[in-house]
Amino acid sequence: MKWTDIHDIAIALCDSRPGVDPATVNFVDLRDWVMALEGFDDDPSRCGEKILEAIQMAWLEEI
């Protein structure tokens, strides 16, 4: 997975963090959690606030 795989990341976060309200997760933790996902392989410097915001919104939609 890459940072641009927003939907896949959201699904993986739903599976790996059940019971977590995405709206309460700060971007530092969200970034760390995404980078820790199995299959995630992208450069941390390619991540920005817009990408994290999109991931958070997609995660909310998945729930």
C-alpha cells in the first residue's frame, strides 16, 4: 500500500483498530498507525495533512 491508497488504508485501519473513533485520532498517531499496517510500504515524507485528512474521512465512512 502507498499513501494514495486511501480506501485500502481505511479498510485496514477498520480491521486493525476496531472500536477506535477515527474522529478522535490525532494525525501523529494516524500517521504512525498507517505506517505500521501490514503491506504498507511508502516513504513517510510523502505523507501530508491532506492525505491524513482523506484517510481519516475514508475511515469514518467505512465505519
